Amino acid sequence: TPDLARNGASVFATQVPPFNSTEVRGEELLQQVDEVIALTGKAKVNLIGHSHGGPTVQYVEVVAPEKVASTTVISGGMKGTPLADEVISNNFLGPLVNAVVLILSPSISILEGSPLLPHDFKPAFRSLSVAGRTEFNAKHPTAAIPADCASQGQKITSDGIYHYSWTGDKKVTNVLDILDTGVAVFVSGMLGNQPNDGLVPICSSVYGQMIRNNYNWNHFDAINQVLGLK
């Protein structure tokens, strides 16, 4: 956000539940979009979302297109990730991830100054599963999501909204960054042979014009996490 601001943008860091359904997160974001529009006097906003933030900005775009000028998705699971399906169905991994989420999700919200945001493990991973995203995209269709992995989505859809995306295609980028390296190595095996960033398939990250899909990043590097060593 500081770099965007230095280059002339009016930037607002939104706060949505770290773990909940796309619809719950989207409604929370939509309220903040209305606040930004009221504060700035502008008619529309440009939305940028990472990971589950991709489907979240898609939700706002679909339900309130008149308020959105563009959406940009960074390493977003726009068609879902098999990892979420595995978490939902695996009797060992599911409870383990749930236990982590129970600590992590409210901790993030407290640190952001929004302790009352609702958290829910199952709807979160259901929303990010391949089945969940397929259902969501059928209910809220957009031409920004391509039909297959060999093509891109529409850069400008019929409602005049611009769409961009980018992602990395690496798992391990810095062995000293133990947390994201460990997660990427552990998880990437669940994604099979398809190119991915350690958590999300590259094919699933395409939204509108894919600016680049092979940055030397894993899923966490895309937002300078976890320890900022990348």
C-alpha cells in the first residue's frame, strides 16, 4: 500500500474475516467499499485480492458491478484448489488445519483491530474447494474466468470492468524462510503434476488478463510473507 500511495493512488487496506465463506467475506468487503466511496466521493473502486481475496473481490464485482472499475487477483483460487478438497475430506488433516485456524484467524483479526469479525473453518475451505468454486462460479458467472487452462479470461467484460491477474510458479524460494517453505513442500504434493505456487494451481489463478504466471514466488512470497526473506 505505501508504494501505491507514493504513486498517487488513494489506498485502503480492507479487513475481512481471514477464514469464512466467500459470501461472508464479500459482504464485509462490500460494506467497506461503500465506506470508501462515501469518503472519497468517487463512483467506483479498484479491488485487489490475494488468495481467497480473489474470489472475495469477484463476489463484490458480481453483486455490485456499478461500484467496481477493476479487479486484480494475485495467486487467487478462482477455480478452487485440490488442497481445500483434501482438507475437507481428510480425517487427519482437516482437524489439524481447523485447530490452527481456530488460533490463527481470530489472532489476525485482533492484530488488525477488528476482533469481532466472524470466523468459520468449514465454509472457508468449502469456498476454496474445486467443488465449491465450481458451484459459486455457476451461480455468479463472469467472463473473466477462462473455460480452460489454455486460454485467458476477458480483460474487459460487458459491464466495462477491467480484470487482471498474476502469480508465481515456485514452491521453495528461500530455504531460510522455514514456515512458507515447509508448508509449500508439504502441500504441493497434494496438487499433483499441475504447475502451482505451492497452494494454488496456476490454471486456477487466471482472472481476466494474466500479466505473468511464472514469477519466482510461492503463494506466500506474493505478499512478502512469512518472514520477509524473499
